Amino acid sequence: MAWLVLIASGLLEAVWATALSASKGFRRIVPTVVFVVAMALSMLGLAFAMTEVPVGTAYAVWVGIGAALTVLIAVARGQEKLSVVRAALLAGLIACVVGLKAVS
């Protein structure tokens, strides 16, 4: 259960990071509200997951999922470009997250 909550929390990290950018410095209300709610839920989930998953592993997985998904969202929205090198680095990041799960 802790791992599922941790993965969901990582997904929410990408939501709040994307909403933070869309809020334009907290000047837009809807993205600001999405940011606050997603961040709170993400942190609560991370805290819950850390009751069973070691802190270093939980944090690395949470950040890895959030970072990789945030980049992919930005690419899908046309805000960033995905080069071959960048794709390879993201694949490496994802492989490291999967590896942490495999050894935990």
C-alpha cells in the first residue's frame, strides 16, 4: 500500500509543479488552488509512504517520478523539446526509480 501511495504522490508532484508554473507567480487563481491542493496531498502521501519505505528511497522515488512526469507533461504541451539525449537521461532516471523499488 505504501508504494502505491508513494507513486500517486509522485504523480501529484508533477501536477503541483505544472500548476505552479501555470499560476504565473500565484496571479491565476485556478492553477494556484490546484497547486496548493496537489502539493498538500503529495506531501501527505509522501509522509504516509515514509512510515514503511526508507526515507532516502521514498524521497528519491517521489522526486524521480515527479521530475520525469513534469518534463513529459511540458513536452506534451509543447513547452519543452525532447532531444535524444534528454530522452535517454529521463529513461535512466526512470530506470533508477524502478531499480530502487526492486531492491527495497
